[in-house]
Amino acid sequence: PRKIFSGIQPTGSLHLGNYLGAVRPWVQLQNANDDVTVCIVDLHSITMPHNPPQLRENIFVMAATLLACGIDPAKSTLFVQSAVREHAEFNWILSSLTTMPRLAQLPQFREKSRLVKDVPLGLYVYPVLQAADIMLYKATHVPVGEDQLQHIQLAQHLARTYNGRYGETFPICHAIIEESEASRVLSLRDPSKKMSKSDGNPKATINLADSPDLIAQKIKKAVTDFTSDISYHPGQRPGVSNLVNIHSQVTGQTIKSVVDEATTLDTAKYKERVAEAVVEHLRPIREQIEHHLTRRNEMIYLLEMGAEKARQQAQRTLDDVKQRLGLGTSP
Ligand code: AQP
């Protein structure tokens, strides 16, 4: 099996785009017997100004959400990054294997550093920590969004540099990038852009924790166009096509069968149908999120079990690294 590493920041609840474009594919990989590690990357979350009680709460919400979406701790390794100290330690070691100009030109750093007056060093080193996450588990495949591609290239560069200097140790990881239209969920208010958690308009984004009424309202108000029949033409009719795509994704039906079944409906009626399908699909997930959040001790236990599994691999990797670099005194 392939070794898959996925990191996700504890940002609170996920939206439908994160779910259909990222988390559900991880669950599919897990169920296809790949070796999947899912890490809630809290150390990455402190690189921008943050609120500590909120961060702690968001870690629980993210863990509950991942469990609710089907990440199964019996099959996958699910843990919180800061619980495994090796991440921070390896980050330090890797930081000596790359250069400042290389990090400074990464697009995410350039974007995010514009948002703060004094740029934290952590923001700068962020992608090195990400490489440490991946390399500690000798991951071969990393599912990411397109905007993360440069970070994966940095991880590849670090693995090559390390292997060249200290001996073949790390696989060169591959980015798994979902490029299909089906995996892209668009904003309900502006179908020229993707659904996103930082969207200023809350009506643009369906959150997994939204109530059925709220989901129905948001879909009812979704921007479509002046044609009332239902068709799938992402280029000409992005709004309606986005609904058709979401509908097909949550029911498991093909695009064609979804469209064929909607020939007698106008957009208003069709939105009701899509809303019902989304609500039905998300209902058990929402219930499971609530369920896990009321059983925090169980989650703490599951996450510690996951951390223990991760720690064993991480320690093995790091012991070998220290050995090869001449660090410490162990023979
Ligand atoms: N609309 C989407 N459709 C499909 N997949 C999506 N992903 C995000 N949005 C969609 C995938 O979810 C994972 C986490 O991505 P993210 O944290 O970048 O989520 P976001 O909502 O895109 O965040 P923001 O607020 O838009 O921007 P950031 O956080 O980057 O400042 C990824 O695998 C992504 O592909």
C-alpha cells in the first residue's frame, strides 16, 4: 500500500468543499487499504495570531469532524501534531538543509506575510515543518490542494538534499492533486470562485455543522442564471452546474442521471431537491460530530492512541537521522 500523509489545520468546522474535495477522498484511500496518516496540525496554526482557548476547541471540533466523516482510528493513524515532539525537532534539523531565498519566494508566505506588520519566523518556516510532517512517516503520497504544490516541491527538495548528503533515507513524495471538476465545489454566491472558509459572505459556504434549515436556505439563495431548466455546462452555467455536481456527489449518482431526473423541474424546485439530498447526506455526519463532542474523553483517548502509533514511527526515523548527522553521543 501507498503511505499517505494528510495534514489539516484545526480551523473549526469544515465546509462542503473541504469534505468533498479533501476529507472524503482520504476516507476512500483509507478504505482502499492505503496506509493513511491524518494529522491535525496545531503547530502550524500558531504561525498567525491566534486565540488559545479557540485553538484548543478547534482541535476537538476538527477531531470530531474527521471521525464523523469516516476517518477510522482502527484503520488510519489520527493524531494531533504537537503531541508528537519529533515534528518540531525534525523541523529544526531540516531548516539547515534549505535556504532563506528558497522559502521567501513561496507564494503562501508572500501572501500571508502581507497580512501582518511584523512577520513571524514561524510563518516563514511553515513549509519546512510541513516537510518534517511528511518525511517523519516516510510518506510516498500527499493529497493536497493546488495551492500547496510548491510546498510539496520543497519537501521533495529537502528529501533529495538529505538523501544526497546523508544517504538514501526518504522517498520523494508525490502530490495527489484532485483536478477533476467534480472535486471542486464552488461558492453558492459567486460560482466563479471556489467555496472557501474565509469567504466574507456566510451564505456562500455550507458548513458540515449547519442545521438542515440553514443548508436549505443557503441552497435556495444560491446564485444561478436566467435559464430555468437544469443542465450541466460548467463553462456557460457555473451556478446550476455547481448544484448538479454537488447533487451528484452526495447521492453517488452520475451527473447524467441527476440531470435526466430533473428535466421536469425549474431551478427553484431543483434547489429544493438538491437541498434535501445534501441535508440527508450531511445529517449523520452532523449527528456524529455532536456525538463525539459530547464524549471528549473518548476523543482524547483515541487521539493519544493515534499519537502513540505515530510517535513510534517518528522516533525510529529521527533516531536514524540523528545517527547519520552525527548528533548526540549514541553509537
Ligand atoms: N471549494 C473546494 N472544493 C474542493 N476542495 C476544496 N478544498 C478547499 N476548498 C475546496 C480542499 O480542502 C482542503 C483544505 O483547504 P483549505 O484549508 O485551504 O480550505 P479553504 O476553505 O480553501 O481555505 P481558505 O480560507 O479559502 O484559504 P486558506 O486557508 O488557504 O487561506 C484542501 O485539500 C483543499 O484543496
